[in-house]
Amino acid sequence: MNETINLTPRQSYILNIITFHDGISRDGVSKQLETRYKLSKATLIRELNYLIKNNLILSEGNARSTTYYTATKNPLLRFIDLNIYFQDEPDDRISAHKSYNNDLYFYMQNLLLAQEQKTIQEIHRPFSKTTKHLPPDVVRKELERFVIELSWKSSKIEGNTYSLLDTETLIRKNIKAPGHSDQEAVMILNHKQAFDYILKHKMDFRKLSFSHIRQLHNILIKDLAITLGIRKHAVGITGTVYKPLDNQHQLFEAVERTLQIINIGSDPVEKALIAHAMIPYIQPFTDGNKRTGRMLTNAILLAYDYFPLSYRSVEEDEFKKALILFYEQNSLYHVKRLFIEQLVFAYETYFVGK
């Protein structure tokens, strides 16, 4: 979507409806609008024509037989207004997918648009050369700062209540914050150990196998009373009607297929983006899936000499909503947007040689 186009809430809602369907009539749009907006025929046509004029939707046919489609060819890249979408409760969301979609793999290519590739190329500088040219004490302090901020924010996304300063004290001095459970401290320290592991073994992540994911998961959930290995039972996800696969064999196949897509890919950033989204989507473990996805993302980025992500500036609710939108509508738009924002943030914030 062209970010310079300003849509009204009503226009965004109409765009969402068309995006949810593989072709929908004007009457179909009108019926889905009824619960929120009652428009005359002329007004609806005017709104639809505005979306067509701005290349957000396409139309086929004439008059009442006109059918409207999203203008985005790759369904993973469809724009859906995040705020409008989450105005509805989970059970009321239009066309929300409730189960795993095997067809996603057919579209996992060319996920980065030309402007996004340009943005990444302009900011990119090799992580190894950047750290090599900085004084050792600066590198050491920056790595420690990065690990503190990654461990804090990634844990906070999972509901951890440690503050950033408490996290700093825990990691630097191994002093737990009063008034917090031991498990919160363990979660944070596990993040540090996981990052230390991928930093030491980063080249191992150029070609991925299930053992890489399992190893990261084992480190991240150590001493947290979470079952090791691929889960054997169904799990639910708070805030969504989507239910992941519940068959152990199918879960393993889904992970293997994802890794195959990543391994044959040529763009390191796209590889990392796929891991970032698909591990939480598959939910291969009983818990710790998003954490594992974030850490695998960083392992891939480091393996190809890109800066890792701390997620420090991401807003937790927006991050969760972007993932739920991917679960329910299979749109990567906002997951990718936040991912690129965090990549830019990493390059602007860490190892800048102050």
C-alpha cells in the first residue's frame, strides 16, 4: 500500500472487506458494511472508485455484476488496516482463518518490495566489520547493552514485568528484582544465554535444521517448567480464533517445510522474516514459540552479517496484533513493517561508534 494515501476509517473498512475475499460484489460489500456503516448506493460506488483510483483495489465487470479484488497479487502482502480490524472481537472478525493454511508456502518469495530492499541496502553495513573497527571495550559494552534490551523487550512481549533497569541489574550483577517471581528472572537470563549461543555459533545458522530450532527453544525455556520438543497436544492462542495444527507429525512437517523455504532462499532478510513469522504461526512447542522465532530471526541475520534486532522500540500490543492478523488473515503486511522498522532501528542505535 502507498503509505502517502490517507484513508478514512470507512474506506479502510471497505478495503479490509475486499481484501478478505477473493472477489466480492458491490452488494456483498454493502451487506458486510451494514453492521457498521449504512451507505447509499451512490456513496458506496464513490468510495469504491476512490480505492480503484488509488490502485488499492481492482474491478471486473459492469454495473451490478462488478466484482472487486485487492490490487496486491501476493496474498501475504495484502494491506489490512490493523486498528479497524481489531475493533471487532475475535469471534466477529470477517473471514478469519481458524486453521493452518498450507498454501502459504506458495507465496513465500519476493516478500520485500523494491523500496524496502532499497531502504535495507542503504542502512546495511556488515556486523563483523563494524564491530571489528570499534575499540574492544566499546564492542563489549554495546553487546551487553543490546543483550539487556533484547532480553527485556522480548520477555516483556511475553508478559514479563521486569523494567529495563531491573533487567540491567539482573544481567550485569545477577541481582533479582524484589517483588517479581523467580521465573521472570529465569526468562530474562535465558534470553541472554540464547543470544550468547547464536553469537558464538552464528555460522551454523546459514543452513537450518530442526535441531537448530530445538536447541534455541531448549535454552529459552530452561527451568521454566515447559515441555521440551514438539508438542503432542492442541494449544490455543489468546485473542484469536486461529488454532494451530495439533498433530505432532504434521507440526514437524510444517517446520521442515518452512526450513526448506528458508534454506533455498537467497535474501538473508527475507529468510529472517519468514522465520520471524512462521515459527509463531506453526506453534511447534507448547510455549516459547514467539521467543524462539525472534531468536532464530537474529541467528539468521547474524549468520549473514546483518545487525540483530533488539525489538526495543516495538510496542508490545502492536507486535501481537500484527502476528494475530497473520494468523487470521495470512497478511504479513504489518509483521513485515514492524520487522523492517526494527532492523532500521538496530542500525541507527547500536555499534554506531560514538
